[in-house]
Amino acid sequence: MWLFLAFLTVPLIEIGLFITVGEAIGLWPTLGIVILTAVIGTALVRSQGAMALNNLRGSFNQLNDPTEHLAHGAMIIFSGALLLTPGFFTDAVGFALLVPPVRSFIFRELRKRIKVQSFMSESQHRTQNTAQTGEVIDETGEIIDPPRNGPSGWTRH
């Protein structure tokens, strides 16, 4: 039901804003603003997305819970879609999602409704399974042939 209302009301709001702004400043300035916000939005989404990706990599490297960084990345992608959609209302929401405090607020509100039970890295998962089952896997090995400088011999040339 909420999705239906969103698909109904957002275009109506956009049409109303296009008419109002178009009457106030004219057709070409209105279209110029729409194109300019798409270009600026794309640049901001790129920089914010790169930052979010670096934060996500850092959380993986430190074996921290990546939930917040994943949520920020999803909101940045969503803001990019909104900024590429022609309209003033969608641009306003898209630009708002590019502001980190706004994303943090939305994440906190969503986190109140969604419960993450646990986060475990692969090495922590192996350690836990080994402790539970008592099964130990030996991961040692030896190199039989020295490395070659030429082709491996597995393919024909």
C-alpha cells in the first residue's frame, strides 16, 4: 500500500513543482536546473560512494560489523537514482541522502526496527565450528615442482 502511494504521490508532487518553478523562472532555466542537479548529483554520488566503499573495506579488514557501511552505501546508490530522476522533489531527497548525518539518522531509525543477531568473520566461524565439532583441518602443504618462467604446460599454444 505504501509503495502504491509513493508511486502515485511522487509524480504528482514533481508535476506540481515543475509547473510552479516553470511559471516562476521559465522553461529553459527550469530544464537547466534539472540537468545541473543531475550532473552535480552524479559527481557527489561518486565521491560519497568511494568514501563509503573505503569505509566498508576498512570494516572488513578490521573484522568489524559492516552493517552501517553497507546501509550508507545502499542509501548513496538510492540517492544516485533519485538525482538522475528528473524532478525537484526527488533531487531534494537525493541530496539529503548524500549528507552523512542524514544517513546516520536514517540508519539509527532503521536499526531500531531491524535486529542483527550476529556478525562473524570467516576465521571466527572456522574457530567456532572447530571448537564445537572438535574437527581440526591441517592446512599445511609443500611445493613439489619449482615455479617455471614459461608456460605451465596445461594449455596448448
